[in-house]
Amino acid sequence: MMNLPTKRGFSLSHPFFLVFLYVVSILLANITLDMFIPLLFYGMLSIGTIFFAAIFTLRDKIHFYGGVKLVYWAILMAVIVNIIVSYWLDVPSRFIFASFLSITVSELADTAVFHRFKYKQFVTRVLSSNALSVPLDSILFTFLAFYGVLPLTEMWQIIYADIIVKYGIAMLFIANVWQFKRLQQA
């Protein structure tokens, strides 16, 4: 099992710190989910996607360092915190419902795949679980949140941009893990 660097005795791989980052990332994603950046060639990127892209890999790290029970606890905490804060910030109910359902379905699917490959390398587990959960989350959330509000062409642009950016950020996390492993071995 690999350990991340520590800052004055506190490990950045501590499972509860990872849960905190997970919950905050989902919260920031939900607060900014209806703010878009048009992409140069094709797609509309929700600012929330930038935060949400880290969620799948954070969940995988929670699983790796804290186990499957802590993952279920983290998902539950994220759902509860996000519903309370979204209600307090007067987020439209369709966004709360879309977020709750898509997070629950995609994170449980991600957890199941990640756990099924528990004897594989961490990178293989992350890529395998993200291959299912990223498109599932993007499609489910976009249709639940924006169907009837945005034209289908814009919804497909959002889905496209979400998937590309989520995979891109996952690749950055994986590259970071590989870099850290190489430094440890040197």
C-alpha cells in the first residue's frame, strides 16, 4: 500500500481527510453545476465538472486506504451534506434530485467495479471503475437536471465535455500517483 506525503505528521492519504475532500468536492461541484464555459470546438463545460472530476479518484483512494465501509459512509455523508447545503442555498430541487440520484448510482457502480478488481494494481482499478461511472454519472445527471430546460444538442455538448474533462483529470491523478511511486523508488 502506498502512502502519500505527510505535512507535519498528518498524512494526505488519511482516509478521513480524503472523505473531507470528497464531500467538499461534491459540494463545490453542485454549487457551480449550472455555470458553463463554452469550449472552443464543441461542448459546454460545467464549472462543477472541474470539481466533480476529482470525486471518482478520491472515492477510489478512500476505498484503497479506508475500505469499502468507509466508501459507503463517505457517499452517505456527501449526500446528506449536499442536500442540506443545497436546500440552504436554495438550489433548484431538480438539481438536488439529479445530483443525489446520479452520485448515488454512479458512485455505487464505481465502488462495485473498484472492489471487484481489488487484486489488480491501483491504476487498473481506477481506470476500470471510471470507465463505467464517469459516463453513467454524466449522462444521468445531465438528463435529470436539464431535460426540458435545455435543448438536446446542448445537453449532448455538456455530456461530451463532462466525460472528456473527467477522464482528463483522472489521468492527471494517475500520472501524479505514478510520479510519486517513481520518487519513492529512487
